[in-house]
Amino acid sequence: MKMNTTVNRYIFKEFLGPFSLNVFFFTFIFLLAAILEITKMIVNYKISLSSVLLLMAYKMPSFLIFIIPMSIMLAVLLTFLRMSSDNEIIALKASGISIYQILPSVFLFCLAGCLLTGFMSIHAMPWGRISFKKLTISVISSNLDIGLKERTFNDNFKNVMLYVNKVDLKSKTLIDVFIEDRRSKNAVITVIAPKGKLSSNSEKGLFHLRLSNGFINQVDTDDRRANSIRFKTYDIQLDIEKALVRSRNRPKDEKEMTLFELNDSLKNAKKKDGRYYESLIEFHKKFSIPFSCFTLGLLAVPLGIHSSAAKRTFGLGLGLFFFLFYYLLLSAGIVFGETGKYPPLIGMWVPNIITGITGIIFLVKSVRGRLVYFRLPAGILKLFGNRFNNVSDK
């Protein structure tokens, strides 16, 4: 059959509008969960707006690898839903153009989404995660308050353990401070104070903490003697350089590795432990998730064509259901793959195989006019509506 270039060009352009709206909408949804934290960082932590925007930009590739395939599917689905409701599909069939002849526009659109998702997965996500870590280290080195966690033992300082019950970020005051200082060779010093004031020298990685109205307990490990001193003011210097060096030198995790680094990690693995399986899962994800643009996009074609009687909200819900089904299969594959119960290759590609086969079956039945499953919800609603009217008449 000869491909109709004009029709395919028209359909391809129709995909772009819903795709853009879907990407914007789902990106906003993903960022919505971080709005409170971002607002707190701007107001209380006094971080510049540019730094916050950069942190958000570095995070975006991590969820765009899921947003793009979902947007591809919904764009195809909504486009064909609209064309079906406007009788454009019927007009195309009446003019001798079959469903198979309009598939090139779908495959071209899915190819663009696959390449974009592949770029995000292979290049953008590792770059974004590494850049996020570097910017976080830079922010912590200039604002220690961000690195301190309330009601947590912080071991970011050299030979010093710090516990803070509460941090007043506006005044940079620490409430209920406990410090264990092991910087002396033969002594362990513990300091307890109800309040402390923090100042910093970010260039040298040094922080000055002034405590008020507390106690110092000193234990001599050689003589096994203990002394206790009450103070009104006590100054202590904290060195965060250890934490910065440790963060910079920390080995990359699997999501921070490039494709070549993952490949080298798998080749050089001495045993098949948890880290090996996580690396193998991440390696296959960089290909299986971009390829899902094809399987989900193909599945959306018969769903849109054979849902002409349904509203667009129904089509959207149907698409989200199948994407959720795909994501559940993918999540199950990740969980079982990490434990080594079955090969990660199977876990990462089975969702594509299932959705792809389902899409092909639905498409073939749709072309033959035998796909009637998706008229069932409308029939059920009509049935209940008739019964409700009969009861009302009585």
C-alpha cells in the first residue's frame, strides 16, 4: 500500500500539541511534591533563586525519562480520540486510507520520543545527578545550616559528632546541642548546651560554634578520670573539609554512571552481588525505557480509534491505566532483578514485550473491526442509566 505523505504529516503535527501539554503538566506534577521544600530553601535557607532553579533543572532528567514515554502515549491516544470523535477516521477509511497507512506518522513520532528519552537516560540523567551533587556540596560549604539535620547525629565534621534538636535557620541558632569531640588523642570530650550560635568561613571549610550556659564532660582514657565543667560561653571550631572531601571522592552510584562506565563496572565486577545487579538493571533501563515509546505509542492507536463514543477524559484515564500497568511491571522487574531471582534483562524488557504484543493484537483486531472491548464501559453506563430512569418513572 502506498503511504499518504500529506495525511501522515497532518497527523504528526496533531501529535505535537498534546505532547507539549502533557510534558508540561506531568513535569509540574512531579515538581509539585518539591514545592514546599523549595519554598523553605528560598525563604529560610537564603539560597539564591538561581541556585534553586539549577537544582530543579538537574533533577528534571531523572523523571523526564518516564514523563516523555507517558506523554508520547497520551499524545497519540488523545489525537486519535479527537479524530474519531470528529469522524476523521471514518473519512480516511472512506477515501481508501487504512489504519496501517497512517502508522508511519506514529512510528516517526515514537522514534523522536525514543531518541529524546534515550538522550535523557544515557547522557542527561548522569550529568544532572553529578551536577546536583556538586552544587549541593558548594551550597553546604557556604551554608552549614543546610547540611545540618535536626534530631540526627551529624558526623560530617572531622573527629566531631554533632547532634542538634532544632535549627533556627533565620538566626542561625542551634537549640539543644550535644557534641562528642574526639580530636584529643587521650581524651573524649562531650559538650551539652541549650543554645549555640553558628558562624562560618566557607572558603576554608571552617565553622565557628559559640555555645552558651552548658556543661563540658572530659574523660581521660589513659588515667580513666572524668571532669565536669560548667560554662557560660564556650567556643569550638568545626572542620567540614572532611565531609566535602568524602562527598567529592564518594564512588558514583549506578544512576550517576554513563553507559560506558556501567559497562566497565559490569565487566570488572568480581562477584554477582547486589551492586552488580543494580548496575545491570540500570544498564538495561537506559534502553528499555526509551523503547517503551514505541510499545506504548503503538498501544495507544487502537485505544484511540475504538473509543470514539467515549469522552476525552475516559481516553486519558485509559491511557494512564495502561501506563500504570507498564510501570508496575517495570517496578516488579526492578525489585526481583535486584535480588537476583531472575535476570534483569527479563525484568526490564518484559513490560515492553507485553505492551507491544497487546498493542499489535489490539491494532490487528481494530483494523478488522473486531475490537469491541472498549465499548463495554459506555454500555455499562447506558445500562445503569436506563435502569435509573425506569426506577424514577415508577
